[in-house]
Amino acid sequence: MVILIAAVAQNNGLGKDNRMIWHLPDDFKRFKKLTTGHHIVMGRKTFESLPGLLPNRTHVVISRQKDYRPEGAIVAHSLEKALQIPPKDQDIYIIGGGEIYRQALPYANKLEITRVYASFEADAFFPEIGPEWKLVAEEPHGIDDKHAWAFTFETYVK
């Protein structure tokens, strides 16, 4: 199964200057819980924005640079090649950025979205979720001492 996982603002913003716009600890916990033990596929800029290799995940990085060889990651030169790397019976999580999400949306079976209830200045955006996607689960979270914005965990399937 190909799963896109992202935290998305109301204006579909994902980030600015290769950084996340918000800090939501419960979103990080959910991301870790869902992606641990799986292949995570991302673009080069997203990979380089990480604090390091994420434990217990196989990192697949899409880059057009033929000589790009980051330590601890597998490099693919297209989304199609990246999707062929994991065994067929394993879930693949697409974790960004905006262009990779746009390319991957047609391949996806499921979307795990954290909908952040605010709009932000952004330079990376999540693609529009079309009518073929059905919201099957949602879990709202309000503002609290650890979360400056309200948000909802949303799960969509085709």
C-alpha cells in the first residue's frame, strides 16, 4: 500500500524554506507510530531537512543527481523506481515534499493527513484531495500547552 502522510495547513501549506511551519508534538508521535518499521520515500530536500536518519525506517530518497549518495539511505532517480524498492507486501509512506506528494498522489491508496486549522505563508504545498478520496476517520485535537494550533488527524482511502 502506498500511503501519503503529511501535516497540511488550511491553505494546503506544508513548509517554508525547507522547514516545517509548526511544532505539533502529537503529530510527531503519530508520524513515528505509523512509519516505524516501514520504507519512507522522500525528495532530496526533505531528506536533507531531517535532523538525521529516522530510527527503524528505511529511507528512500528521490534525487535527479546521479552522484547523490547520502549515508544510510537508498537513492532512486524517479518516484516509479522508488516505489519498486520495498517488498510488494510492505506499506510505503511518502513523506514529502510538495512535488513528491503531487507525483505520488495517483499511486496512493491511503492518505494520513494532519489538518492544521490555520493558514501559513508557505512555499511547498500538498496537492488538492479530489472527490475520489473518502474521509474514513478523523480525530480532532484542540489547542493546549503543547500545541499552539488546533488540528485533526484525518484518514482518507480511495
